[in-house]
Amino acid sequence: MPSVLNDVRSQALELPPSERELLIHDLLVSLDDGDESEAGIEAAWAVEIARRSAEVHSGTAKLVDMDEALDRVLSAANEGEQ
């Protein structure tokens, strides 16, 4: 791997999560193949995924077990049918 890439990667990994999110967004947008709406959507999801991952890893995310999540979804669906 080229040393410039190694340097950039090392520096990027030292950034706080919020700045890494912005960097991810900018890099993905730079790969745009001409379909701005699709690239924008993909970039936004990449930023959201990075944000959520950072929250889980830092312990700040409020996690819900699958049974509770399923109960919430079914309750909401039942309320919507009424």
C-alpha cells in the first residue's frame, strides 16, 4: 500500500467520529458516477451507518433487544390497523 495512503488512513482514524463521518461523506460524493441523487443517498446512508456504529462502539447508543424491538413494531402495526 502506498505510503501516502497509509498516512492519510492513519490521520483519518485519529479524527473524532463526527469528522470521520464528514470525511466518509465527502469521499463517497467524490466517487459520484453522474447520478447525484443515488450518490447522495448512498453517502447519507454511509454517514448514518458510521454515526450509529460509533455510538454503539462508544457505548452511547441505547440498544434494544430483538424481542422488545419486535414487540414495538407489532404494537405500532396493530395501532395503525385500528
